[in-house]
Amino acid sequence: MHQHIVNASIQLVTIVKDRHPYEWVDEAIEVIKSAGIKCEVGPFATVVEGKYDEVMEVIHQINEHLQKQNCAEWITNVQIQIRSNGDITSDEKTE
């Protein structure tokens, strides 16, 4: 994939009874923040912005983290906006 800036919405839905779901969500947010790409945490999802490969790597890291921490089951909902010939930024979309 190209190396332009893309943005994505990542929502984690945990299907667990061992912990409050927000605890797992908080861990996923920490994974996102530690990735070093632009992010904005919202009440339903976290929006990230970076090169395509960076964004996809963050999604991978979230899933790997949850699996390593023995989260029983979860759904990762992702929406990605990509522009073929250039960057697409959150700032541009909300101007």
C-alpha cells in the first residue's frame, strides 16, 4: 500500500465476564498511544492517523496485546479512509 497518511476509527468490543470491558479498552488505548501516531480518544472509538502501514501495525498490536493478556474474546471494529493519490487527515475532514 502507498505511504500516504490515512485515518482510521478503531473500536474495541470485548466479550468478557472476567473484568469490566473498559479495563480492556483502556489497555488497547495505551497500545495506541505508545505507537506514537496521532490519536484522539472518543466515547465510542479512537481515531488514529498515520501512514497506512503504521495504522495497520497498531491494529495488529492491539490484537496481539489482548491475546497475550488472555482476553477471552473481542471484536475489533475498524473503519479506514484512504485516498489513492495523497494524504487524508482528520483536520481536513473537520474543517
